[in-house]
Amino acid sequence: METPSRVYIAPEGYEDILAEELALRGTPPLWRRGRLFGMGAAADTPSGTFSSDPVWVQNIWRAPRFIPVTSIAHAAKELKAMGRNWAFLPLELHRRAALITEKLPHRSAKPFVFGSPVPTAPMGGWTLWDNNLILASPDTSSPFANGEVHFDEDKEGPPSRAYLKLWECFTLTRHMPKAGEHCIDLGSCPGGWTWVLAQLGATVLSMDKAPLDPAVEAMPTVSYRKESAFAADPKLLGPVDWLFSDVICYPARLVTMIRRWLDAGVCRNFVCTIKFQGETDHAATAELASIPGSRILHLSHNKHELTWVLLDSADR
């Protein structure tokens, strides 16, 4: 098996979409197995239209290598020689992999508390390729195991689990609204994102044709307007510190709405979900990715959707 220069880890269930994206980029994998895509040197230097890494990637193993091993103890010894923190990504041979894991330094499995400092220790990734061969990388793109953030969830306050996407976005970008900043939440029903913003002390104008959860609407810094996200006039609503959108719509329509807000020049920071209905719209994704300073993420709490972020350069 050819040793790759890096390994892309696809979000679980979206392996074929990553394969589509890689084909469009002209960088097909050297090999593919499960969620793992072994990439050649061409993937190391994104250029031209694709000036960043693929977006349908949950984590990147930046320094992968195949390691022959003769036993469970030998496998653990080799991994410990490369680094301390390891996250296992299963392929097969689960029992043998579990025995190797038992011999590695203990890693806390406690859920991450939102607002806590993001881990700074390197997080490696490994898998058992076969009985006597490990694929491992001590350097990965995420400080979280396999690029997945598992939160200590609030099961009482928010009206839906959509709040976890916003928590994850703020955690990964290390940037979130401050108390007193003005936010607009478009397509906000039932109010999961509005709840997060109000919890942070921001003032929130929450807009949707459907009603907010009454407990969210009653929060002291929240005001609600019964109006379509697409009817909102940026020039009348701005200036605003943050614009949020988790609206269900075709990506092309979201692009048009974002362009209207950008052209108005009244908003400093944006967080918007790109939701796909049916086939994945790679063209719309590429158009949003081309906006200077923006970033597109597949959060571990995203499904068939992506998160587009544009942050004020003064605050980054």
C-alpha cells in the first residue's frame, strides 16, 4: 500500500461526497478505505480555484506513516514513541485495536464543556490496517479526537439540538459574540441559535415567519420579528455585529442573500449554514469559499450541510 502524504478523514456517511469534491478538484486519492482517503503530494499544495483544503473533511492526518508491528505490545510501543495523545479511527479488527488502546496513555473521554479552553496538546490519529500494520499520524488538523467535538449538552434550555452547531463553530473559530453586541438570527424558529446568542449576553433580533419557542422569546435580550429571512433589508436593519442564518433553502438562494448583505456593508461577522436538498451543490460552495477571508467547515454536528463563516479581520 502506497504511503500517502496526508490522509483525509471524511465525515461519517458522507464519504462519497468527499470523493466527488476531490474529483472536481482534480486530486483523486491514491486509495480509499472506509472514511480514510490517502492523498498524494498534489493535495499538499492547494492552488488556483481551490486555495484551501477540501471542505467535506472532518480531520486531516498531516504526517501519516505505515508501521509494521509484531504484537499488541509492539504496536503500543511504536505509537507511544511517536506521541502521547491518540484517537483511534476504526476500520476492522476492533478487538485487537481495543487491546492496543488499553496500553496507550489514558485520554479523558469527558464531554467538552462549551466555553472551556480548546485543547492545545497535539492529537494523533491511528488505525489498525491489518493484524500487523498500523497507519498513524502524530500530527492532525484538529485538537479533538477524529475532528469530532462531543459537548456536555444542555438538555433543558435550548428548544432544539441545532444550538450544538453554533457551539462547535464558536469553539473551532475561537470567536463569538460579546455581551452587548447586536446579532440578527435569520430563519430562527424554534430558536436554538437565538438561545445561544442570548446566553452569551448579545442582543438578538430573531426573524422567522414561524414563531419562536416562548421561553426563548421571553429572554431579556431577545426581540422577535415575524418576517421572512429573504425579505429582510440589510440597509434598514444594519449596522449589525453578527448575522446568523440556519435557514432551510437551496444554496444558490443563500448565496444571493449573503451577497446582498455583503454589498450593503452593514455587518461585521457572518455564520451561515449551507443546506443541501438532494445533490450537493459544489458550485455554490465554491462561490462562497471564494469570498475573501471566508472559511467553510463541516462541523461534526452538521449533517448534509456545511457552515460558512466570515469574521471581521480586526477581531480574528
